[in-house]
Amino acid sequence: MSSSETTTMKIPKLPFLLLLALCITLYISYLRWNPSVQIEKSESDLKNAHGTVRHEIFYGIMFDAGSTGTRVHVYKFSQSSSGAPHLEHELFKAIKPGLSEYADQPEKCAAGIKELLDIAIEEIPEHLWRSTPLVLKATAGLRLLPEEKAQKLLDTVKNIFQSSPFLVGKESVSIMDGTDEGIFAWITVNFLTGSLTNPSAKLAGMLDLGGGSTQITFYPYEKSTFTGAPPGYITNFQLFNRTFHLYSHSYLGLGLMSARLQIMGGTEGEPIAPDGELITPCITPNYVTEFNHAGITYKVKGQNNVKSLYESCYKSVATVLTNKVNRADEVSPVFFYAFSYYFDRAEDTHLIDPSVGGYVKVRDFETAAIKECTSIEKTAGSNPYLCMDLTYITHLLQDLGFPKDKRLKLVKKINDVETSWALGATFYYMDVMKNND
């Protein structure tokens, strides 16, 4: 054979393919079982900032049907190795008015519900629709309606939900118990701060002031709190492999809008005569305005010949709050977050930065109330009810047991997530649906 000729060595085809398959199998086994090798994960896996791999992306949808508006929370989760889900992202959207405004025409609430539902459909990948739980929980706005009217609203929503592509269970549309509202909000706050999954961390308390009800929830460390609490105020539950004992109560009718009506002498669900008025010392004397609440429009007028708006208003507030709330002494040393109307009224009076929130003492609300009540003796201003609202908050916090020098952390979001009960409720109802499968 000459040097210019090339020799080609032929390998039998079948043994070659078998050898190749064996090599591939051995390589895959090596990658799978060798912990030092990083394997590229599928699109459903994520890594956090520390490089920890999280698996299985899943979603939850929670509709918060409050007294003044309806909000949708679309949560994106990944499951961590610790067993607790990791919140990757929240999409939030709110519309007004609340469902209770449609009490006499329940079919008219459909447009708003469909608008929010479309947002969820757009946000969640199609292949996950059928496994994503869809839940609506109504709060004080519907609790205060006659049962028949409330049920028609819920039935309208349920019909819309059942025609959606999402997972809808038997209890997916209902009125939430007020105590559950407080507990779920507490779960949200302590999950977002990391305290819920850290056994050595101090657990924060939670204050929520809604339109129709207000809640207080905290983890008691003192025996006297357990023994001194009224029946039903102490509750137990399990979450993330821990058992929690909480002091929690919801005061129906003491949310800011319901309290306004009572302070002015009105009664929930009972319109006064068409030519009648609610007269109150908490707004500018002789100033005439309107108050819309639970589908009813009330005429309101400021009381004439009031020497001091703050003192007169404080007395009116006292008639509503006297013997209505339980005082818990242990709230003084506990760190508390406060949100909803606590935040809004602090923002209105420039006590906090609206973009980040801030710390406010109880006496700061009192100082703002006195200032606002004094200024509106001459002019009604842009918010004629601000004097009343601030006075009510001042009185309510002290009746709950908070001293005037107590600092509260006011927030709308923690780590860019809304600080409402919705996230805590989503954990709960996802667990319920999982166990019912």
C-alpha cells in the first residue's frame, strides 16, 4: 500500500450503537447521583439569590371582596426544600365599589368580577389553569347585608367562577369569618417578614382597620393574656409544621365606614327619611354633604354651635366604642404592624411617606385629629370626615390597650407584597383543596 493511500477502519454498526448507548446511560447516571455535579433544571425550576434550587411553579388566586372595593391577588409560588412555599411574585388589582353596593342589583357586579378574572387568565400560563385554585372571600360589607341579598351576590360570583378555566371548590365563594380575617392577615405579615418559618424569631402583631370591621391579632407570651381573654379570643392552628396559639378578634361594625355611620347617629342598613339628615359635631358646623355606605346615601350636616369640634367629636366616638372592645395589656410590648385605613389616614395627614410607610405613635393620631378638627371649624377642606376618622382611630387604639407612646409600623406592602389577609388565606385554601383531592 502506497503512502498516498488512506486506510479506513470499519466498526460493525450494531456493536457501535450498543456501546454508544451504554456510554450515554453511564454518563446520565453519573450526573444524577453525583451531588457535586450541577444539572441544568427544567423551566419549572428556579434558583434564588443564594443558589438554592426551588421546584414546581404553581399559582393561587384570591379575590378580596371588601366593603369598599374588590381586589384580586394573583400569587406565583415555588416549592422549596423546607416545605414552606416561596412567594415569587404577586399581581394585585383593585376596583370600586364593593360588592355590597350591588345588593339590590346583584347581576351588575358581574362586569367587575370578569375584569379582575381576565387579569388572572392573562397572568397564569394556560397549562396551569386547571390546577390553580380560584377563591373569593367576602368580608364585613357582605356580613352586614341581609342574608338573602348577600347570597344572591355570592351566587352571581360563583356562576362566573364555575365558567372560568380555574380550579373552583365547594367553598371557593363565601363570606369569611371575621376572626379568620385577622388570623390570615397575621399569617401574611409574619410570612413576609420571615418570622413564621423561623422558630427563634419574635412574631409581630397585626392591626387591620377595614370599612366594616376591624381586627387585632397577636401571639401572646404572657399567661395572663390567655386567662384574661374573653371566650373565643384565643385560637389555635397549624401551619408549616408549627402550632400557633393566637389572640385574635374581629369587631364587626367597628370598621371605619360603619363607625362613621354610628358616630353620626345612623343605623346600619336603615336609611333615614328622604328629607331627613344625620347631624354630627364631627364635621364643619352647618356644612352639608353626603355619605354613601352599603348602597345607601345619607344626607349629613355639621352640628351648629359647637365650641370644640375635637372634644365634641371625641364624646360622640366614645358613645360608639364604650364597652365594645376588649383591652389587652400585653399589646404594649409587642411589635405591631397596622394597615388599611390606619395607613390611609396617616398618609392623608402626612404622618408617613406614602411610598414606604413609616412609624407612628398613637399620640400622633391624636395630634393630627386635634389639628384637623381645629382647622375645619373654619373650612370643610377636601375631606370633611378626616376629623372624625382620626378621632375614632385615636380612641379605638387606646381602648384596645395601646398607650399613647406606643409605636406602630404602618405599611401597605412588605417586600412588594400587599399586607392583607389574602396571602394567608391563599395558603389555607390551597391546603384545603389539596387535602380534598
